[in-house]
Amino acid sequence: MSLNRTFAIVLRQFYLVRGSPARVLPLFAWVGIDMVLWGFITRYLNAVSSAGFDFVPVLLGAVLLWDFFTRVMHGVTIAFMEDVWSRNFLNLFATPLAISDYVAGLVVSSIGTSSVGLIVMLFLASAIFGLSFVGYGVAIIPFLLVLFLFGVALGIVGAAIVLRFGPATEWFIWPIPALVSPFAGVFYPLATLPTWMQYFSRIVPPSYVFENVRAIISGHPPSVNALIWSVVLAVIYVLLACWVFTGVYRHSVRTGLVARYSAETVS
């Protein structure tokens, strides 16, 4: 893998964002709306609840972490979709650019875009609604790492789907976070789920994150073993996603799909 070529992919994304206000606004607009909306919902629930339970860290904290995961995944896929929309694949892969350089560039671009969203969410949640992550301590680092790795994995898989089946399938990848969220237990304990869904939850890394977040809020220490297992799972998913994308890319080159990628769909 060449750092210069990876940086070139990142630089291209930077120029695209810098030159278009329409690309800058989504970096923080939607997460800002989510924070404000869910923040006032938690305030309302605190006002009408007689149990003295604080909904801010439970609900607003969960929304913040899940939005971060979604931003990471969409950061990878949107960077990839820029090349889909501009029909730029032949230009890219006619160069000495390796597939590892390209994927690494997408991931680094996602780090930049998701970091902007995370900073905006943290500012709004703390400044307006008083949500502080200080109580989580250093445990917040592996939480964010798991969500980041799993978001990268799903983003790479989503890019592979579009690369294999054509631009029309981009609508299959945007709902992926919503499909995963019930199994991740973002807003409720996994014990709430039926047994068959709990089996799937055990192989979804974010489920361990949100279970541990709820444990910390309740005054219990996080499960170190669960966090380690979630990191291992997330790394496995990233490796599998890279393997899938590489296989799809080689198939596309071997069969000539890259050259015919201007079609609405490819088979």
C-alpha cells in the first residue's frame, strides 16, 4: 500500500467537499437535527416521568453513539459513491492505484467526515442538554473504536454491493444502519428481544457497546471481556469486508464490468 496514493484519494475528497457547500452541510446538519430533536424529547420525558430517571444519558447518549456509527459507514460509502456518480472508475484504476490504496483512502476520508459530525454532536449534547461523557472515562475509547470499525466494515460491504450490481443498488445500502439497529439494542436491553434475535445480537459488535453503556449509567463497571470480544468481532468484519471488496473488484476487472459501469445496472 502506498501512502502517497492513499493521500491522493483523501485529497480528492477534500477538494470535492471544499468546493461544494452542498457537500459541507450534510457533514453536520443531520446529526445536529438529531441531537436537537432527541435532546428535547429526553427533556420532555424527564419532565413527565415520576421515577426520577434521567433519560438524557440513556437516550441522547445512545443517539449520539449510533449517529457516529452511521456517519462512519456513510462516510465510506459516500466517498465511494462520488466515483460512481462521476463515472470515475476507469480513470482511477487505469493508474498504478492499488485496491488497498483506494479502500484506505475511503476509510481515512470517513475518519475526517465522521469526526466533524462527532464534534458537532458532542458540542450540542453538552452545551444545550448537559450530556457529559466524562463519567464513561477511558471506556469511551473502545466504545468508539468498535463503532468505527463496524461502520467501516459495513461501508466497505455497501461499496462492494454497488460495485458489483451497479449504481441502482445504492438504495440498498442507505437503510443498513436501520436494519442493524434492532439487533444492536441501541435503545433497550438485549433481554427485551426474543430469543432468536438475541442470537443475532451476539454477532453484532455494537450490541456489546450499548449494553456496557447502560451498565455504566446504572453504576456498574463495564464488562472487559465483552468489550474485547466486540473489538475482535469488529476487526474480523473489517477483514471480511476488505476480502469481499477485493473479490468484487477482481471480478469486475476480469469480466469488464468496470468498463461498462456507466450502465444503470450491471449483471
